[in-house]
Amino acid sequence: MNYITLFLIEYTMKKSLYTFLILVGTVIGSGFLSGKEIVVFFSRFGLLSYPCIVLATILFAALFFFLLSAGEKAVKRLQKSKYSNLINIVICTILSSAMFAGCFNVLNKLGSFIAYPFLLIIGFACFIINRKGLGYLEKANLIIVPIMVFMLIANVASQAKLGTETHVYSYLGIYYAVMYVILNTASSSVLLANLGESLSKKQKAQVSILSALVLGAILLLANFVLLQNPSNFNEEMPLISLFSGLQGALMQLVILFGCLTTLFSAVFTLGQSLRGLIGVKSANVASILAPLILSFLGFGNIVSMLYPLSSVLGIFLLFDLFLVPFFKQTYKTIHSARNNTK
């Protein structure tokens, strides 16, 4: 085996790892880690939430693979479609604003004199990633995501007890499970389109399945704990309110990490769409200022009111970016086959 082959194997393995970490880090943001997102989309539907999470896991795997595979056409479509850019801008602005609000919530517990300077530092980090591209995003996720996932599982598992509270069933949970997957895949669809270009079909399948399984396992564990504590559903951060002392401090750190991974991905994607509309220099600043201003609505309000809106918009974005090119290509293939048979 020559050096070139060894280099290519090492390179593709690194790209697979980076893609896996970005997929997980993009979905596990402050809404996920705080439990608010899980309550809104799953836990409030009671025991039905468990099969809904299984459904969401399957959909995550399928959509991740589809988005990674159809990337090149989607990027070309985005460059031409102002309609898709505008929808993507709205979705990513909402998601980024929630992450900024989540960061501020955590940092504000240490005092506003610390929160505001750190928020500026985070905004500057977003600006650097926007300018430098995927390489910096991959390196940030390589450090943050493994620590965050390990701390999250260890903390939440310590709260799990046998027995679950009973709740009212609602088959709306199935609809919300689908919307949850669409929300998280649509907001990162442009990013995934770029990531998939350097991976083989087998690697795309492996990364998609592994990412979905990790997300599904964490969702099931967090949902199990939340269902045991339904009185916390109305809290701004239902999962975090279960912890105190050292565990509480560690969970706050986990949320901060989660905010950063999702924020970096969302702002990067937002910047790409803004560049197509207002130019490079303005996009780098606007992709940070717009969500930062919206974040003053408050974390709980953004997740409860604006996330469902993002899910609906996500349907239109995924359709325009990925399904329209797919249908066009299918039509051309069928039309060409018919002409060849004549």
C-alpha cells in the first residue's frame, strides 16, 4: 500500500469523523440540552413520545444520508434560488438567535459583567468561522462535541429512575416528531450539502446511521428523565432545573458547549445564504447581528413559538433545494430513456 493510498484513507476517515461530529453538534444545541426542545416536540405527548423518538431516529438517518448524497445539486440550486436563500435565512436566524439566548442564559448566571463580554467573544468566534470556512468549524466540533456528549449522558443518566409518570396520549406527537427532524435537518441542509462532497456512498451511510443512533439514544434517555418530572415541563430549561451543585454547574457547561456547536453551524449556513443576497462583507456581519438582536426575545419564547415555524419553513426549503433537482433529474432520465427506445 503506497503513501498516497494511506493518505487518502486517513483523509477520508478524518472527514467521516468531522462530519459525524458536525451532525451531532448541529442538532444538540441549547434547545435539545436544556430539555425545552424535547418537551415541545416529544415529552408532552406522554408515553407515545418513545415510539416518536424511534421514528425521529429513523428519519434522521434517512434524511442525513439523502442530504449528504444530494449536496452538489443543492448547493447549485441555492446559488440560483433567492426563494431558498430567504427561507434558509429565516430558519438559521431563528436557530442562531436561540443559541445566542441560550449562551446568554448560562453566562448570565455568572453575572452580567461576564455575560456581555463573553457574548462578544462568541460573536467574534462566529465571525472567524464564517470567514475561514469549514476547516475551523470541524476543528471546533472535534474538541467540543465529544466532551459535551459524555458529560450530558453521565449527568442525565444519574437522574434516571425506574418507573415513569403516566400522561395523556396524543397522536399529534407523530407530526411533531417529523417536524423536529425537518427543523434540525433543514437548518443544517446547506452545511450537509458541502460536507457530503468528499465522502463515499458507504461513508455517508455509516455517518448518517451512527449520528442518528447517538442522537436517538440521547433523546430516549433525556425523555425518560423528563417524563419522570412533568412538573418541570413549563420551566425555561426543564432538564437543567433537575440539577444543582456541581452537577448543575456541569450541565450549564454542557449547554454552553451545545449552544456553541449549533451556533457555529447555523451562523456559517446563514452567512452562505446572505452572501448570495447582500455580498460577502455585509453577510459576515449581518449573520451575527441579526440573530443576536432576535435573541432578546428570550430563549423559552424562541423555542416555543418560533421553532415550530422553522419546521414548517424547513419543509419548503428541503423541497426546493433537494426534491426539485431530484424530480428534474428523474424526469430527464425517463425522457432520455424514452427517446433512446424510439
